[in-house]
Amino acid sequence: MSDFMQQVLDSAATGSPPWLQDWQRAGRQRWQASTLPGRKTEQWKYTSLQGLQQRFVAANSGDVELSAAGVALPQLGGPRLVFVNGFYSPAQSSLESLPPGASLVRFSDADDQQAKRIRAHLGLATGRDEPLFTALNEAAMSDGVFLDIAPGASLAEPIHVVWVSANQGEAFSVTQRLLVLCGESSSASVIEHFAGGAGGQRSFTNGVTELLLQAGATLCHYRLHLEQEAALHIGRVQARLATGATLNSFHLALGSELKRIDLVVDYCGEGAHCELNGVYLPRGTEHVDYHTCIEHRVPNCTSSETFRGIVGDSATAVFNGRIHIHRDAQKTRAQLNNRNLLTSTQAEVNTKPELEIYADDVQCAHGATVAQLDELALHYLRSRGVSRAAGEVMLSFGFINEVIESIRCEALRDYLQPMLAARFARDPALVGQVA
Amino acid sequence: MSQEHIDQAISREYSAGFISAIESDTLPPGLDEEVICWISHKKGEPDWLLQWRLEAYRGFRQMEEPTWAHVHYPPIDLEAVSYYSSPRSMKDGPKSLDEVDPELLATYAKLGIPLHEQEVLAGVAVDAVFDSVSVATTFRGKLAEAGVIFCPISEAVHSHPELVRKYLGTVVPRKDNYYAALNSAVFSDGSFVYIPKGVRCPMELSTYFRINEAKTGQFERTLIIADEGSHVSYLEGCTAPMRDENQLHAAVVELVALDGAQIKYSTVQNWYPGDAQGRGGIYNFVTKRGVAHRDAKISWTQVETGSAVTWKYPSCILRGDNSVGEFYSVALTNNFQQADTGTKMIHLGKNTRSTIISKGISAGASSNAYRGLVRMSPKAAGARNYTQCDSLLIGDRCAAHTFPYIESRNPSAVVEHEATTSKVSEDQLYLCQQRGLDAEKAVSMIVNGFCKEVFKELPMEFAVEAGKLLEVSLEGSVG
């Protein structure tokens, strides 16, 4: 393995609690024993890791003082946890409103009792035979967040976890880790929010989030990748659903030089349900790659997945949606839908919805489309006096708004809708037309 | 049930699984440059073709066996395969059907393609490839009148060297992939078709392949050239005897549809699939590809019921503007069969269109995968693709997969893909049984309905055969 992360790994080892160092050692061994995948590896066929071919150093807390307003979502109360370049920022976090039944612990801050609980659950969702970048995540993991929701607890407000990349001297790397444990019959929502990278300096975030849903638990999970162009991100969300659990997961990615997100949902108990939705909007020369995998291991579960993308300029989008129905996972219902809009002659979409089915009494379907905006619809709008540019913005926004509407958290929806409208309407005068 | 009935039922398993006791010239197993020289010499080939083969062989030696397909089989020992086998009585070359070994003809009769009868009834011109060489080509006179050339490729090398040299390897390059390279090095025979400008081929052309000899591989090569504005429909059928060992079949088919030409290529593939325990059967690793120039159309229709392992992706390169590609497929796997099949539609020209209809049926402990690629290149303005892949599962030990790759680099191109997987619905079965059909018959009927869209694309004689084949192949998978 090339040593572009050498300095990061070395510095991670210092100052971490001993139990975390065991993880680091194991991760480092696996990482160093492997090589970076190239285009010949099926999983990386359309995504080049060329962007990683430079030296990254461990992050420090950055030279930019962020104002709390920059990371907070208006209208969203509730607890907020902010990390700048991977470092906890108490000044910008607000944990006063953390409701009873929920506890937030940082790995580096955990007492013996808490550390024991973290160790009992960390890595449960990622499993043993973990992918390369998860090994790297563990090798460089010096902190993380453990959100522990007690059985039966019901949290009204979402918990907002923000990771900000702020400029520092040279290209730097951030390791992010979140572990969410939803106790039996609990219900909660979590917003993971990535921001920053506007200064044009390269950063590389390697993120892993584990969601463990125990029997009957319900979790709404939102992961927003709002980082800019220079922020490289290789991330993974790994969820494990026990009997009767429900996961509602929404993903949004603006592009960057390299953004690759793997989403894996593992069904371990019957009667579980997952809804997985997402929107990706690369433009410029950006690249977004979503790989999703639904592992139906047990009978009587359902899943529904919708991803939509609008790809402009000379951007590239990759989508790979796999539904894997294991032997004996009878009575499964799974469906997946991926639709893409290409808005420029230079843009590119590579999509692959996959079905791998080993049980017969199942109902599965997937669909994928790639096209441009409907000329007829545009014509209709123009015949009613809407300019072509405005019509395009309206239709593009409408295309993804169907997915945005599925967000249950109203405050989040209210935040995203005008923001995305503004993204499509590069001419500010057009924003008002849609938002 | 009487003994007679039982015997009948057993023999129905694979009706083409007999071995014809025909004396044959077979090369000892093994593969090196000498073998290639020997084959080339034996066939009296010109030097350019020998060099072409050797170049392919050297490329092949650099290549590795592909492992990306969703199939599992023990490694194939290419040194244990014999690369040439010809029925001995063919040595002097029959000039007409009367000179063909009567036992050979009886073999065909057993398979339901009596040449004489077909000559009269069906009006189909047949080129039959037995093991490695072409044994008989019927109706040549009549075709020659229309200017159509239809002959074994080994003969075309001599009689029409300019055409063969111009087009051979232009669609499937020598080093395209592992099995295509192997085929290019050792191909023994196959069909050659040339339809002159503006000619509508007066009858359907047909090739029939059979592997007979033990421990031999079959490496046929088909080249079809439809000149500007011409039209041809070509049928292909295949069978092999029942043997415990696995036999290798690595064919290459190249289609060239020049401006405004239309080629329709239909296959009913019924190689021996192995027995109910998964022993034996043919490894079918085939490269089929066509290039469609301006306003041309290439249509692949296939019914795949045989082979232990199938690895086959008939593809269309839509090079010319307004060209059309079609792929209609039914792939059925039963027992321990494995299939990884699909198509590639490469849209290069403007306003090119393609349609993919794929129906996969898995029964027993088999595995059936659709793997397809639709690529819209930056120049394919206004191109259109529609893909539909449906899978039907029969029994809880089988598997069905769908791996469609969609790559679009043109905003005005429209790609639509949909796929579904389900089992034979209990309601449908119940309805049929309520009306007095037994379960097996009912399933066969439902399956036939499921495949209807593809069957209607097949020429009539083939459609009937395909329906029967499905029925036979599904035997024992219900109840």
C-alpha cells in the first residue's frame, strides 16, 4: 500500500485511549497488506482513486473560526455536536437539550463503563470481512461518536452531528466515525451533516457510520454531503436491522472531486423495513458515486429505494444499487428505482441496478433511466410565458423535489428546498420561481 | 406407470443425447503452434490465415481466463481437449446430399432436421457442422442464382478469399477476449454468408452444430456479411451427446450489416446440459457480435436451454446513424445449469435505437444471470434504448440475477431499464389446475406465456421447437 496516509496513521496512534489503539493496530495491518483498487476492480470500475495519489497529513483544528450560524440549521432545535477537521468543538456544539434516554459519548472521552459498551457494539455492522477503507478508518480512528438510545425512548428532536472541513496548511485527512445504537422499541432521528471545503484546499474524509437497530426500533437517518469541490470523501453507512426495525434513510450529495458513498443495509430479523432515498447533484468536473447494497438475509422483510441524480457540466455520477436476497429470505419485497437527468453534453452517468436472488417466493423489481429534461414539458411551460431557463430550473427542481418531500423532518426539508433551488438557478433572479 | 412409460420419460430427458458411431479423424489432445499449423495445413489454408491464427494464439497465451461471470466450474484443462475432429467418411468431400454418410443423415433425422425433407417442406438451406467440419450444405444452387454465397468458411477461404480477408476479425478482433482468441487460433469450420447489394435472401439460412466425438472441443466461426440494402434471416441450432465429462464449445460469430442491410440471427441452443446431478454437459463460451452501419438493423433472438455453463453476450455495435439493434432472449436453466448471458448495445451513431427483451427462467438448483451493457457514446444524439429483463423462479433452490450496466454520455439519449423477479403465481397455477391441467402442464403453459414476446420473434419452425424444448427442459422441476 502506498504510504500517502503514513503521517496520518502515525499521528493517530498518539494520545488515543489504549482500547482504541488495539483497533488502530488491527486496521493498520489490514490496510497495509492491501493495495488501492484500480478500475479493474468491479466495485471501482467507474471511480478513479487518482485523487488520493498525494500525501495527506493529519488534520489540526484548522485556521478558520467558524461561526455557529454557519453550521446550524435554522429552525432545527435539539442537540448539536460539531467537529472541525475531526476535532470536537465545544464552542459550537450545544448539548443542553439532549433528552433523557439518549446519551452522546465521544470515544476519546469514554469512561470504562462507556468504553466497554462501545467496544461491545463497534464493528458489529461493518463485520469482520470489512472493506479496505473501513480498515483505513479504523487504523486512523482517534475519536468517534457513540449515540446510545435507551430501549423505549422516543426522541422528538433530531440529533444533529456536523463535520466541518476547515482550511489548514496542507492537504489533510479527517477520519469520521459514528456509532448509533437504537435500543428496543426506541425511536430517534439523526442528521449527519458534512460541510466545508470551500477554500479550495484538498481534504480527504474517510467516514464510517454504523447504525444498529434493535428489535422494533425506528430510526430516521439523514446524511447530507454538502462539502465543496476540494473535499474528497470516501464514506460508508452500514445499518443492521433486527426484528421489526424500521430505518428511514435519506442521502444528499453535492459533488466534489471524489465522493464515494457505500450504503449497506443488513436485515438480521424478520419484519424489518427500510426506506432508502437519495439525491446527487454533481456539476463542474465533480464526481459522485453511490453504491448501495440491501442484504435481505431473513424472510418477510421489505425495502424500497429511490435515488435521483441531476448531472451537469462535465460531471460524472455513478450509481450501483444491489439487492441481494439470500437463500430462504422468502416473502421479501424489494424495489429500487434510479433516475438520472443529464443536463450537458459533457456529463456522464453510469448506473447499474443489480438483483441477486436466491429465493423464489419474492417480489423484486428495479428500474433505471437516463435522459434529459422532457422537451414537451418545457414547451408547455414556455407556451405559458415561462422562460426556457426558468422552465429548466423548475423541472429540475421538481425532479428531485419528489424525493426531498419524503424527508420527514420538516425543519430539514425547509432548509434544503431553498438551498437546492438556489443551486439550480445560477441566476439568483430565478430562485424565487421555485422556492 | 408401466415400465414402458418410465423408459419413455427417462429418454425424454435429453432427446438429442445419442452418440453416432461414425469413424472420425481426431487430433490427439493438446494445444501448441504445431497443432495450429496442422489444422491450417489440413484445411489447405493460405499462409495469411495461418499467420493470422498464430498471431491470435500468441495473444491468447498472454491472456487470462475471465472470472467475472457469475458461474462456477472447475478449471478447464485446454491441453486435454482435441482441437480437430472430422467424420472420416467426409474425407473425399460429398458433392451432394446423396454422397453424405447415411448414418450422418440418420443422425439428423433423429434430431428432427431431415435434410431432404427440409429441402422440400421448409425451404431452408442448411449448413450442418458435425464436430468440426461442415458436412453438407443444401440448396446451394438456388442460392447461387440470387448471388448469395452460403458455404463452409473453410471453403470460402479458397473461393472468396477477398471477402473473408476483408471482414474476418473486424467485428470480433482476434484478441477480443480469452475464448475469442482461442477460437481465432484453432477455429475449424463454420458458416460463411454473403448477401450481395440489394438482395433479399430467397430463403432462411440455417446452420446446425453437433459435437459428437468424445473429448473434443468445437470452435466454429461464423461470418455473415449483408451488403448494402440486403436482407437475411439466419438460424442456428446445436446439440451434443450425453457424456459424463464436460466438453468445450467456444464459437465466434461476426455479423456485418452494411448500409441499410438487415440481419436476423436466431439461435436455439440445446447443447447437453449435464444430468440431474450436474455431471457432464457443455461449457458454452461464445462471442457473438454484429456491426450495424447506417440505417442497418441487427436482430438477435436466442432460446437457450442447454449447456452446463453458458457465457454468451450477443452484441450490437450501432455504428451508423439510424441503425437498430435488437436482442430477444429466453434463457432457461434447470438442475445444476449455470447461465450468464445478456447483450451489449453500443450506441455510436445518431438516432440509433435498441431494444432488449430478456426472459430468464431458473428451476432446480440452477443459476441464471442477465448481464447487459447499454452504452450511449457522446455522439449518439437522439439514441434510444429500452430494456426489459424479467426473471421467473421455479423452486426454492434456484437463483436469478440481473446485472445491467448503463453508461450514458449524451444528454439527448434516452435509456430505460426495468427488471422484475417473481415466481410462478399461485393464483395462475390454481386457475389452470382448476380447469383440469396438471401442475407440470400448467407451469409449462405459464412459462410459454412468459416467453411469448421472444417466441414471436422466432421463425415459425423454430418457435414450435423452442416451445417444446422449454417443456422438456422443465420436466421434473415442479411438484
